[in-house]
Amino acid sequence: MLKLEIWCLSLGLLLQGPFTNAAEYFQLPTANQALFEKGGEEKFFAGTAGEAWTTGTFGCVRSDGWRLHEGLDIRCLQRDKRGEPVDPVMATADGTVAYINSRPSLSNYGNYIVLRHQIEGLEIYSLYAHLHEVQQGLKIGDAVKSGQTIAVMGRTANTREGISKDRAHVHFELNFLVNDRFSRWYRKTFPSQRNDHGEWNGQNLLGVDPREILLEQRSQGAKFSLRDWVGRQTELCRVVVRKTDFPWLKRYAMLIRPNPVAQKEGTAGYEVALNFNGVAFELIPRAASEIKGKAKFQLISVNEDEYRRNPCRRLVSKRGSHWELASAGINLLELLTY
Ligand SMILES: [Zn+2]
């Protein structure tokens, strides 16, 4: 009998694949695994009030495509007697605690925690928001293991509308960090505005789509490469910046593509490919002889199809027949190169 049970279990594993695969860098942050089920979207994503599940996915999915949702809203599975969410929230990968906000009134994310991960040399930050509470005793700098419980799901947010019980979810992000000097830049650029979260202000974290990463990782198994995935982002535009030293170049050095001309003549700036959300996923050093204009930032091309699909970050805009960097685009480049 026992033998039969073991045999059934093994067959089950063979058919379904193991719950988590050792070759997978990231795992889902709660027990809700419906993302991996065919047609499981309704069970997995919490859409906004009265809207389709797609509004709980990552991207230009709100306000008719003009508002960005920078993470996944993952539905609650477990509730207490009063109907409050109690799902344990787990670390998506091995990492360290980078930031904890336990003053929910200071953020539309409510209580949230940020973890830092090093994956294939890429520094990635995961973020878990609207928490009831962060795990007692957890503090900045602590090491956490993939799958370790770091918090309890909740409904915290400082927005007027709040989050109703039936929409209870964890908001989960995977991010690139733009600049270590964010606080100084922000004070200089927006002197009248508060920054309660230091470097962990949402403007300094650029999200990528966790769903794409999790699904591709699941389908490719050990062949999955995060670096390759990042390098395959769809380009929104290409710019040249007349700066040769900024934090992104060090933090994401593996995204730099060598250029023999700049190697020989010296680097005067960088050509940067941005995805729709402003992630600089390819950087090419350029020699002075290769840069035409004098401007600090120059827009050299726009992928109009991608702009039509994902315009919500408004990084570029079209004036008549010609494209230019919009104020959000200039802001992003100012921060990137500060
Ligand atoms: Zn969300």
C-alpha cells in the first residue's frame, strides 16, 4: 500500500512537475499558484473594483491603458472569522531585507517590505505591499531564504477608497533600483515635496513584469536566464546621454555592450535603450565622434508600435510628425544619470 502511494506521488510529480523547481530563481509570494493553471487568471489576479482581472496584472492596464500598475495583485486564499486575509507572504527568492515601512498612513502601499536579491549578478528588488504586518522581529539587513514567511497579507493603504475585503490581495513587484542618490536628487528637484521612504520611493524603483518572468522560468526550467530575459525587453526608445559615470552603469554593468570605437577614442556618453517603463536594458558607450548633438539627452529613435501598446509612462510624446522626450522621460533620465 505504502509502495503504491509513493508510486502515485512520484507519478503526480512527474505529471505536474514539482511545486517549486530548484532551478527557478523566483517563486510566488503566497500559496496562490493559480498563475500556473490554464485559465487560472480569475483565481489569481484581484482586479480593481468592478473591473476585469487584467487590471490586477502588470503594465498599462488601468484607466484605458493610461495608468501603470507596477506589480501583480495576487488574490487572498485564507481568511479569519471576520473575513480578513491571513495568507502568509513569503520571500520570492533568497535575499536581504532592504526596507520596511510600518507606517501605513505614509504610503498608498500601506505596510510594505522590500527585499534585495542578487541573481546572475543583477540586483533585483522585490516588494510586497498592503500587508497586515511584517513578520515580527524581521529588520533591515536580515538575510531571508526563498519561501520564508516575511509578512501576513492585509488591506493597508493610505488611499481614500481603501481595499475592500473581497479584493484582499498582496501587491507584488520585481524592480530595478535607479539611483542610490535618489534622496538628494529628489530634494533638489522637488524641494517642496516630502519623501518619507528615502531611496525606497516608488520613483526610484522601476518594475518589470513578474508574471512574464515566472511563466518563462517555469517553461524554460534550468535554461532560464534572467539576464537574457532583461536583454530581450521590447524597446520603447533609444536615447543618448552625455554622462559617463552614473550608478546604473555599475549596478547593471552586465547590460553594457562593448563598442570598439569608444574603447579606442574614449567614452563621451552612452546610448541607452529604454523599455516602456524606463528600464535601461542596453547601454552602449559612445565616443565623442559618434554623438551628433550637444544636448545632455537626445532622443534618437522611438518604437511607435510599442508606444501605441504601452504609452502609460508618457516618456516620449509626438508633436506633429516628430517625437520628443516628454517631461516624465527627461525626469527619468535626470535621475538615472544623477
Ligand atoms: Zn497593486
